[in-house]
Amino acid sequence: MAASKCSRLSGDLSRSFLASVDTVLFDCDGVLWRGDEAVPGAGAGTGGMKDWAALSPDPEVKAVVVGFDEHFNYMKLTRALRYLQDPDCLFIATNTDTRLPLEGGRTIPGTGCLVRAVEIAAHRKAHIIGKPSSFLYDCVVKECGLDPSRTVMVGDRLDTDIQMGSTCGIRTLLTLTGFSSLEDAKAYQNNGSLSMVPDFYVDSVADLLPALTENAH
């Protein structure tokens, strides 16, 4: 017969069970404490967590904006969560780049990593105003009167820079000095994801300098 499962542990069964184990592995949240309060009878409280959860929100704050922040920490995440528990508080993010390229092929985490952390904590999705959204482009067109037929989007990422250019109906140019590669572009072209395929590409924006110099004369 299979061993009984999901039995209430109490009385003699509790005593015999505890006598049969030498090591207990505890999860903490929801077991030893709930939020900033210790579960009654479960032991010590949570000290610093209680202090962080007691942060007083500023009633003048109407939005949480997440951008690149090399000093992002748990305190900021907690503060963002407190504000975003108000459904009327706007949640805005500048972009969702997962990585930022450095020299020598190295990368660092991008703003998208921070945005995702806040989204998970708040159980809300951010409104993205940066690429590939057309929001910023529309603002520039309105303020500066750009001619789309005379405009090109130059970038190193297919999923943000080139995607935005395609969304906005302008020409696109991929530089191969950053995140995306020519192989990535060809892969998108082969699978039909043409909105992430640039109209043109160059190894570097420096390749454009001779033509720019000639046009200047």
C-alpha cells in the first residue's frame, strides 16, 4: 500500500515524525514570516525587512520611471513596489535592452533587466516609451518637423533600433560595432521577420565619413 500523503501533522504523529528527522530545511517567506510580520509562534521577527516595508510613500509621486541605473538596489525596488501598488501610479520604462555592449566583446546588464525586476515585484507591465516604441520618434517629429522620407534610423540592435525604424516607416542602417551581427540580420530575413532586417549595414559609422565629407563639398 502506498504511504499516506497530505496528512495533518499533530499530536502523536507530530512527535513521532519529528523524532524521525535530524535536519529541517526552512523556506522563510510564508513559513517563518509573512511580509514584515513574524508568523505567530514561529520565532524572531525580520528586523530590516520590517523597516523597509514601513517606507512612507510621498503622495506627490504619480509615476515610477525605470531607466539605466548602475546603483539599482533592493531599497529602490521596494520603494517602486510601494508606489506601484497604487493602480493609478504610472509605470514607465525607458527601454528593454537586456545587455549593453562594451569594448572587446564584453557586455553589462541593460535597463531591461531592471525593468523586469520591477515588473515581477509589482505584478505590472511597464509602458515602454523608448525603442522599439514609436513614442519618442513621434515626439521628435512633432517638435522638430522631421521629414520621414529624409530620415534614417542608425543603430546596433535589430530588436530595438531597427524595429523602431521599421515601425515608424523610415529607412534603417545597422552598424556592426555593437550588439547585433550581420548573421542575426540574415537569420531574421530568412525566417520572414523583415521588420528587424535593416535596409543597409556598415561595419562602423566611421565608414560613412568619406561620403559625408564628399557631400559637404
